[in-house]
Amino acid sequence: MTRVTIKDVARIAGVSPSAVSRVFTDGASASEATREKVLTVARDLGYRPSLLARGLVGTRTNLVTLVMGRMHDPFDALFLDELAEALAARGTRLMLASAGRDAAGDSGLLQALDYKSDAVIVAAGTMSPEHADLCVRAGLPVILSGRVLDAPGVDSVLADNVGGGRQAAELLVRTGCRRLAYLGRGGATFSDRERLKGFAGAASRAGIEVATTAVADRDHGTVFQAATDLFAGPAPPDGLFASTDSMAIAAIEAARAVGLSVPDDLSIVGFNNVPAAAWRSNQLTTVDYPIAGVVSGILDLLDSRLADPDRAREVRRIPTGLVVRATTREKHPHRRGCP
Amino acid sequence: MTRVTIKDVARIAGVSPSAVSRVFTDGASASEATREKVLTVARDLGYRPSLLARGLVGTRTNLVTLVMGRMHDPFDALFLDELAEALAARGTRLMLASAGRDAAGDSGLLQALDYKSDAVIVAAGTMSPEHADLCVRAGLPVILSGRVLDAPGVDSVLADNVGGGRQAAELLVRTGCRRLAYLGRGGATFSDRERLKGFAGAASRAGIEVATTAVADRDHGTVFQAATDLFAGPAPPDGLFASTDSMAIAAIEAARAVGLSVPDDLSIVGFNNVPAAAWRSNQLTTVDYPIAGVVSGILDLLDSRLADPDRAREVRRIPTGLVVRATTREKHPHRRGCP
DNA sequence: GGCCATCGTGCAAACGTTTGCAATCGATGC
DNA sequence: GCATCGATTGCAAACGTTTGCACGATGGCC
């Protein structure tokens, strides 16, 4: 019932606690004989170093705090999965701080400090420059996922939202759509803002002005209603870009409900490439969110930042791809080479 | 850059570190004057107690480790959300241990020990009695979610899967289905086994034998294929119970693909009541998984177990409900009262 | 064989708290 | 006025590690 400590191992193995400690920290010098003795005893006793004690004295915790909001979108779960897996493979533990109701990752940041996390990864909640500054000042590296904050020492990794939006627009234009619409949170979210920017920019270069409908909530019902209104309204689009696959799927549903045929009457492009996008009933053309790339970018920046806390702030953008399925039309083949 | 400790606060406030500590642990005696002085200084200095140090000496950590697998199903995210929120509201921190590739929550359990967690909640991975015993012996409470393990001191909370399966069968029988089928993991998963048991039991009481098709993987494509084969096979069912909403939705898709009309030719009932079940394109009748009830049951058991580590093992089953939507038929009204 | 570099080891001081014990203090009851 | 009592406080010892320092042993090199 009482914990087996480093001293127990030391006593039984006939060495000092320091020796045991050195056996368990790689890179430290210990003779082969000692190592073997210690490891044997440790195994027999079932000894495991206390990470609390280790973290208290040591400089590194191997602990990272993740600030996340509620995972309303399947995409969030994918992301968390990938990140958790990557961290685990690296021997890093993950502490979860839900940025629940309170506006900010505020409490999450403090929690990270309380446990002396090596770093905090912020994937949700609004993060004020003040809080970021607080952390950096306290020596806690902050890595933002999916947004950029112009504060010294705060790194960011994100999908190339602007590029993704552009890809969507170019595809729609290329396949003959002329009345483009955007459906999303609009200015309310960092990534949505960027996606819209890329989409509208590319459309404008093709001489098309985008009609944007911003929705207050990503909830399926809300989006379905907004899409229905848009499609049944006075100026229905023939090409729609939704800032999220989930929203795009709701839009597909709405199109069916009002009797529009996809992609004949209406082309739809989503963002993220979640598994459901590939389902038979959706066959959604979408911009692929490079989850693996973003996650490994985060780990990369984590390493760099830990190695050199004073390095310049870095923003890493991971390029997106386009996954063409059945909610967009084929490129008109007869136009090929004979304009 | 250097951390502000309890001694800093003590020095500036002109009291001993003990006094500061007592101000910050409720239930300890401290005069109003001291309290005020200390709190003021602490706020000015931005002092926060180190949870590492506190956990090292104290007996309680306010830290709980959650062992989870990859969240392939949207349901998993819902569950995690609810649990994280409830724990946060209670002031408990949550550490994530993904039971990734390695078969067991094994590594997760060890991680929990390393950080002196107050308890470990196991929601995924197979958990061997040996490991459970290891934990209990080490004084680490284990709470299982969604399964039962017959080991002393290991508590469980689960949805009433058997009851849910029964509800599904009774609904199908009541609405006139006679050729019942089950689609799920079959014996491979604890909850699926129970759901099947409840379903087949109730069907058998109505004189119907259930055709079960067990699928190796919950992946949408796999399930879609299995359902298609079943529907196009020699003995297509007129009532299907899927052990998961996600699988039920894949089945709906398959039914449409082979030209079956739901619910006219085929009734379908799912399990979990995820948001997607309510979508217009699915309108899935399903057994409601009482997430809130399960989560509060977990917290309940957590408290009880911490209060009395030697109490008898407890298994708590939370009743399910039935949410009738459009994938099942209306009860035949003309049969009412005139059999 | 002497010298220097290297390696392995133990001692003791941290790390930032909590908490049992004893002491102080003011008030209360007689 | 004195003994008692409870509340408040400080001291010091834990909690389980890591790590700088010093010291002895070992081995290579000339």
C-alpha cells in the first residue's frame, strides 16, 4: 500500500539513491554492473519514478496541456486523436483543459502553470495577447493551433486556410459555376475568416462576387435552416463553399429538401475531409485538412521552442489539398483545348 | 522568470509559509487579518500553489486519468466532452492516456500511478483483472465505464445495454416486424454483447429468432458493405437493430442503395442517440444513451470510493430511453383493441 | 612510473508544498 | 486572580526526486 521509492531500490541494490536516479535518466553515467543490479531490483519491486517529484526538481516535465473547447465537430475528435497519439509516441503526457464556458483558455493556461507543463497547446477558445504574454513571461511556451496571435514568442501552426479557400473557388469556377456563395461562421472564427478571404479573393479574380451567409452557430439544424433559406431565396447560388464538412453536409441535405440536384443545379465544396465526406450519401468534394502535417508541425515547434526559448516566433502553414468527389461537376471536357 | 513560491508570499506578508498554506487550504484555521494580508500579497504577486509540490506531500491530487481509445465514433467525443466538463466543474483535472495501439489500458494505468492520480477512469481498451488488481493494490481506484470487471474494488458505470436492446426488440415486434436482425460487433465488445443479449432475449420471448451479423470493424464502409450483403441476401430482415447509431446510419444508406424503403420495407433502430440521428436525412429511431447519467454516476462512485477505499465494489446501470423517429413504423392503429 | 583525463559514485542541498507538534495569546468561567 | 480552553501561529520534518560537487579508481600516454 505504501509506495516503493528510489531509496527502497537503492537500499536493496546496495547503492546510493543517486545511482538509481542515474540509471533511470538516460545520458547519465552508470556502470554496467550497477545498471543491471538496479534494474533487476526495480523490476522486482515494481518501482516507478514519481513524476511529481521528478517534475518538482527537474526542469522538464514531459507534460503538455491542451486547451480545447467542446468537440462539436467530428473533426475535433480526429485532431485530438492524432495529437494524443503523436504525443504518446514521443513519451509526452497530455493534460486536458477544456476551455468550457469561460471565454478564454484562461483557466487552462493557469492549470498548465500549476502543473509546470512544458508547454500549452491552444486549440480553442479565444486567447488574449495579455494571457499569452503572461505565459511567455512565466516561461511557458504557447503553441497555437489553427490561429495566429501577434505576440512575441507565441508560435502557430495552421492549415493554409486561405489557400484552401482559393482551391475551392478555383474548382467551382473551373467547373462552370457563376453564382458563388459562402456558408460559415463568417468573421466570427479565425479559420473561417481566412477561408472566406481565400475563397472570395479567388472568386473576385474571376470576376465573381461572393454572397456570404454567416451563421451564428455551427449546429446542424441552424445550418440546415440557413442553407434552406439561401437556396429558396431570391438569388440561389450554383456553387457553394462551406467552411466545414459538417456544414456542407447540412447544406447537401437542405439542397435535397428544396429539390435542388447536386451537382447539376448546385455544386458544393466543404473543408476538412472528415470520414463522413466520403460516405456514399454525401460524396462530398472537399478541401483536405492536413491533420498529420499540422500535428507534426506542432511537435516540431514544441521541440524547437524547448531547445531555444528565445527563438523568434514562428508561424507554420501547412498546405491543403483538394479531394474531388461527386458534389462538384466534371470539368467540361468539350471545352478542352478549344476555347 | 522565476516562480513565485509560498515563501515569497510569506516573507512579504510578514507571516510564516505555514500560515500562507493554511490560508489556501480551506478548513484550516487562519485569522481574518492574516487571511486578508496573505490573499492581497498573493494576488499582487500572482502566486499560484504548485500542484506538483502539493501532490507530492498531500494525499489527494485532484487529478484523474482517463484511459480512452481512438475516438472513431462521434459518440466518444460527446462522452469525453461531458466528462471533462463535469470534472472541471468539480475542480478536478483530467489527464488523458490513450490506450493507443497496445492492447490494454496498461500504459494508461501506469501513467496514472506515476502522477499519483486520485483515480483512473477506464473507458476503452481491454482491461485485464491482473492490471486492475495491480491498481487496487497500489491504492489507485479504478472506475470502469461501459463494462464490468469482476474484480474486488473495481467499480463500474454503464448504460443499461440489455434493457436498451430489449426496448429496441419490443418496439420492432410491436410495430409488426417479424424477421429481426442484429448488426454490430457481436461478441467482440462488452456493450455489444449486452445489447445483443437484450435484443435477442426479447425477440425470443416473442417467438422470433434473431439473425446476427457480426462485423469486424465499425468503419462506415465495412458496415455499409455488411448491411448491403444482408439486405440483398437470401433472407432480408424487416427489422434491424444496430448496436450503434453510426452503424444504423450506414445501414440506412445501404437500404437506400439496394432500393429498400425505410421504414416500409425495413425498420431500423440504433443505439446512442447521437446528434446525427436527429438529422433530417436520417430521422433514426434509437435507444438513448444516458450520457449525463453515466457521467454523474462516475463522479458519484469516485467520491464514494475516495471517501471509503474499502467499500464493496459497485456496479451502476443507468436506464436507457427510446427515441422514436421515422425509421420505425407507427404502431398499427387499426389493431388497437381488436386483435 | 608519473600524470592527466575520464568515469563512476556518494553526499547533501535543493524543489515547493503540507502538517504534526508545541507554543503563544486572549478570553472565558469560577 | 487563576486555571482552562480554543484559536492562531511558527518550526521543522516530511514527500521522492535530481544534480553540483568532490573524491577515488581506472586507464592511456609519454
